[in-house]
Amino acid sequence: MTSSSTTLSLVDTDPAELAVDAIVIGLHSQTTDAAGPARAADFAGTLLLATGAESIAAAFDGRLTETLALLGATGGPGEVIKLATLGTVTAPLVVAVGLGPEPSGAAPAPETLRRAAAAAVRALAGAERVALTLPLPDDEDGPAALRATAEGALLGAYRFAGYKTRPQPTRRPPVAAITVHVPDAGDERAQAEISRAGVVARAVTRTRDWVNTAPNELRPPSFADSVATAAREAGLGVEVLDEQALAAGGYGGILAVGLGSEAPPRLVKLSYDPAIAAADGSVKRLALVGKGITFDTGGVSIKPAQGMWEMKSDMAGAAAVAATMLAIAELKPAVAVSAYLPMAENMPSATAYRPGDVVTMYNGKRVEVLNTDAEGRMVLGDAMARACEDGCDYLVETSTLTGGQVVALGKRVAGVMGSTDLCQRVQQAGDAAGEPTWPMPLPDDVRKGMDSEVADISQVNASMDRAGHMLQGGVFLREFVADEVPWAHIDIAGPSYHAGEPTGYWTKGGTGVPVRTLLELVDDIAANA
């Protein structure tokens, strides 16, 4: 099942003359000293058209804000108001999208533009051609604003194909073609940003498609096949370890988690090597690791039934890393990147691993299992140890690891743990991409409580129970990272899946987090090592 495809291009034609089905403009809210507007004309004074809408406003003889006010516009972030033009401009529909208060002396933040563009495009489902003329500054902030607008527009057009057997008359198709108005459509930097936005959006939507796929159709072998096929087509190096190879290689954690399922586990390695050669070692090596639990029942320590269907998203980390690698193959950064995707299905059965088991991991450490629902750290430990063995200058792992992340940070903000400097770079990358993270500690007392009487480490801190659960996961993973390797763990249990109504550029289901963060980080490493 795949999402629909939407094309993206630039245009510098006067927006009032664009032959499209709808033209999208920005609308700011504006404070007023009045005690309270009583008439539409008064309320119009609290609205301000954003830069880019000048020719549209002129065509309406200066009465556009008043008309929008009559329709209830407030300029609030993400608000969408549609207005039939009746021939006033070439497009039959003007769509005003709220951008919130006008920034003081600056253009709207990239994330504001990203969400606004998505909201407008989603509201225009069924239209064939849509143009956006949103405020894009002509200074050093311009490329970031253009990138955000283009990304938001494409992500707002996303729709998972789904499994319905009959046509849905009320379900309109996504916008087919989007154009973004810029002063000079031939500008090389602008074209590069549009091209990159297309690559990034495809990676995000590929992640969403994998996450949204029904779990009976995406078990470890089929997930591995899907990733491997896409990676080979993209020109990446591919290595797939099946259950026999995992057993021969000593991947005890991955094998233990997969024991309960008739669909055996896999470990997929993807490799990208930049075309440039650097004998002095200036090309850095980045390892990406993503958790690929295609469905998580909790195993013998079974989860509550309520909401368990969302556990099809427990492979969101692997999906994001795989899609990031596909984007890297197109963007060709000057960084050598390898990805490690441990895949397993955590099921209860007569052959499932048990609390009390002792598992020998890939790096030789022995783990006492106390809770089979803490399976993610088991498969990740093997993959992270393998990544360090292969050699890397940085290691970044992402996973839907703990419900504790949601309790602590909610559904929008991921937790990041590990080496301080690398975590700061991840946080900066996330801020630039609109995927916020928050640094969390790895306290010594949490690790002390994971000392085992019978093994090297216990899988969880039994004395803490659920307290500090996100931190327990990070502390455990640290045991499988080589001492000399800077590393970061990104817990995306909340941000990777959106169960509510569409908002901004998030639709219901998989979000694609943290693909854009990882790509920003790759750019940072390429530029700054």
C-alpha cells in the first residue's frame, strides 16, 4: 500500500494571474486597541495579509481582509478560510491560511510556514492544481522558509492508500500538483531547496506508509524484503541476516525476541559511501540504528488489549532509518552512513522467551530478562554492538522504546540521551526540522538498580518499576556502545504515531519522525564533521 504522489514546482508568475484551481495566501492576526469589534469592517482591522498576497489584495480593491472577516477569519495558526473569487483573479478560489501574529521585524518561523502550507493543501483535497504565495524572505532566512513551505505542502498532501474495497464518495483525492510562488523561479538555490524538499517528503511518506501498513502484511521477513528491495534500487549496499545467520553470528537479543513468532527475525544492514575519497579520514562515518518490532504484544508479559493495535507502529524507528538512507542515496552527502535495522515480532507462544531467561548478546554481555515487553532494547543492543564493531565516528539510534517517553514529554517532543555534544547536535537538528527533542539524563542510580544476581545486567530496574522508564532504556542501551563512540538515543514513542485528527502536516497514523531530524544531522556532520 502506497501513498499518492504529488508534484512540486516553482513559479514566478503574478499570483493573481496563475491558472490554478486555488491560490493560497497567508493571513496574520493583529492586535487592536479597540474594546471589541462590532462590525466586519472593524474586525478586518485585526487581520493583516502576509507578504506575497499584494496582487491578490489589489484585485479585490483593498476589501479582501474585510471579506475574510465576514467569513470568520481570525488569522489564527492553521486556520483555513476559502473564498470564491468570482473572476476577480484567475484562480476560482482564494484560500487564506492563518499564520498567527505578525512577527516583529521578521518572517514567520519555518515551522509556522510548514504547518500552514500543510493545512491549506490538506483542506484543498480534490483540487488538481494549487499555488502557494506565502511570505518568503529574500535574505539568508529565505532558503529555510522555502524548504519548510515546500515540505509542509507535500506532507499535507499525504494520504495512505488503505485497504477499503469500495470507493469512498466523500474521500477526495490529494492535490495533484503544487506550485510555490517565488520572485525568481530560475534561482539555483531555490530550485535546490525544492528538489531537496521533494526528496525529504518522499522519505517521510515512505516511513508513514511502512508504519501504516497492517501488521499481518509487514512481518519481519516481508519488512526486510521491502527495505532491501528499495535500498538496492536506490544503489545502497544491502546485507540481510536471516535466523540462521543471526544464530551463527551470536545475535542473542534479536533471536530471543523473535522466538515467539512463526515469522523469524531479521537484521538488515544498509550502506552508503560518498563518491569522494578522503585518505586523511576527513569523511566521517555515521551509524544509524532503528528498532523494527513489526508488532509488539508484549510477549509473555502481555500488554493490555486497549490500544494494542497501535503496536503496528513499533517498527517506526527502523522505518525512519531505512527511509533516511533512501534519501541519503539521492542527496549524496559527504558522510559515510551505515544503517542497522533489527526486525522481530514480539509474540507470546510456547516458544517465546520468558522472564528469568538469561540471553547472551552480540557483544558477549549476558542479560537477565525481567520483562519480555522491554524487547526493543534487546534487539537494539545487538544492532548497536554490531555497528560499533564495524566502526563509526558517531552512532545515532531511534526507537519507540518506552511509554515513559510519552509520560514525561508527551506526543510531540522526543527524548534524547547519550553523549552530551552529540545530543546537542541532535536537538539543534530537530529544532531546525520542526521535530523537537529534549535532553534527558542517564543517572548512575538507575544503572546500579540494574545489577543482576545472575548475569552482567538486568533488562530493567526492578526496584524502580515504571519510574524513570525512559531513562532505564537509555542506560541499558549505553552498555552496547563502545566507549570511544559518541552516541545518541532518540525515544520517539510519542511523536512517531499520531492517533488524533489531522493537524499541521501530521495525518492520522505514522508521522515519519525523526526522518527530517536525521537528514539535518547528516548535513551538519557533512559540513562540520
